[in-house]
Amino acid sequence: MYELTPKEFEILMCVVAGRRNEDIAKSLVISRRTVEAHVSHILGKTNCDSRVL
């Protein structure tokens, strides 16, 4: 398992709050695709299959 980057952690906190990728992207002024990539990296680093419990 690897440490999350500060940006990955920021996005993780948004995901935990129940925010959608599109909303996260708008608030952080990044593309939806970038959010998707970060979420994918987070899932891999945390050994999770899904962002849904």
C-alpha cells in the first residue's frame, strides 16, 4: 500500500462526503477525467474495488 498524495487525499475527503466526480472537478477547477484518474489511484492504493460501501 502506498501513501496518498495531498491531492488524492483532498479528493478522497470529497468522495467520503458523497460528492460526485463532476462536482469535485468543478470545485477544484480540474477536469472530471482528472478526478476519475485520482479516484482510480486512490482505489488501487487502498486496495478497494469500489468507492461505494
